Amino acid sequence: MNIHTYEKFWLLASMALIVGFILTITYGSVGLGIAMVDDSEPTVDPENLNDHPDFGDPGVEKAGENEYDVYIRAIQFAFIPYQIEVPAQSTVTFHLTSGDVIHSFSVVGTNANTMIIPGEIATVTVETEEPGEYGIVCSEYCGSGHHDMEALLTVVPQDEFELEGDE
Ligand code: CUA
């Protein structure tokens, strides 16, 4: 059978395209380290967050030298706590959970953004840079007060940072 040269070319080109698409999708889903929330994440009882050792009294905790954990509860229609203060030039891990419906945690102007699912703990780690103020918004429609759901993240100079309840 004789296949015309052009036809051969287009056959090969279309096959290369298909292989290319598959490689792109594979890279996008496993190569970038993007993780989906799944059953293997630590879980919490959304009904009893008050009794949880970390989410019962949410806020900033020191995790190590220049490392901090921030526990935040999302509810209709607020983040608890509303004001979050962390030091500059530090590694900050946000631990997020919801007491009712699905919310999200988006630090405006950065790529820190995650869904907050009741019963699951989502974590986002950021490296803080210069002092500044960042708005935190819920970008997952969660009910009539969704547009009012916000919080304030303040990055303060290291020598001005003080942990609440710390001497
Ligand atoms: Cu919470 Cu939208």
C-alpha cells in the first residue's frame, strides 16, 4: 500500500499531538506537586471543634526557629481568629478546617489559596517576606454572607512580633 508523503506527515503529526497532550496532562497532574484534599489527610470532627486541642483555641503557635503554625476555623461567615499576626522572614503553615460548609482561604495578591472542607484539615505553607497587610477572603460560595467573609493577615517585623500569651 502506498501512503502519500503528506498523508504520512499528517498521520505522524496528529499522533505526536496526542502523545503530547497525554504528557502535558500527566505532567500537570503529578509533576507539579499539586495535592488534592483526600481521605489520607488528618480528619477532625466538625461538630466538636471547641474540644479540639488546636482548633478549640485557634491562632498562632510557634513551631520552631522562625517557624509558626496558624490554626484557623472557618464558619458561616467568618474566619476565627479574624486578625492574624505573623513575623516577617518566617515559615508559616496555616492549618484550616471548617465547622459547617465548604469555604476557602485565599490570601489576596498571593498564590496561597485552598479549599476548606468540614472534617478535613487543609494546610498551606508560605514564606513571609517583608512586613505588610494582606486581606484573606473566602472564595468558595458558602451562603448569603459569603461576600462578608474575610480576615486580616499582618506580617510584622520580626523584632515587633509577640506571641499572644507569651512573655
Ligand atoms: Cu465562606 Cu464563602
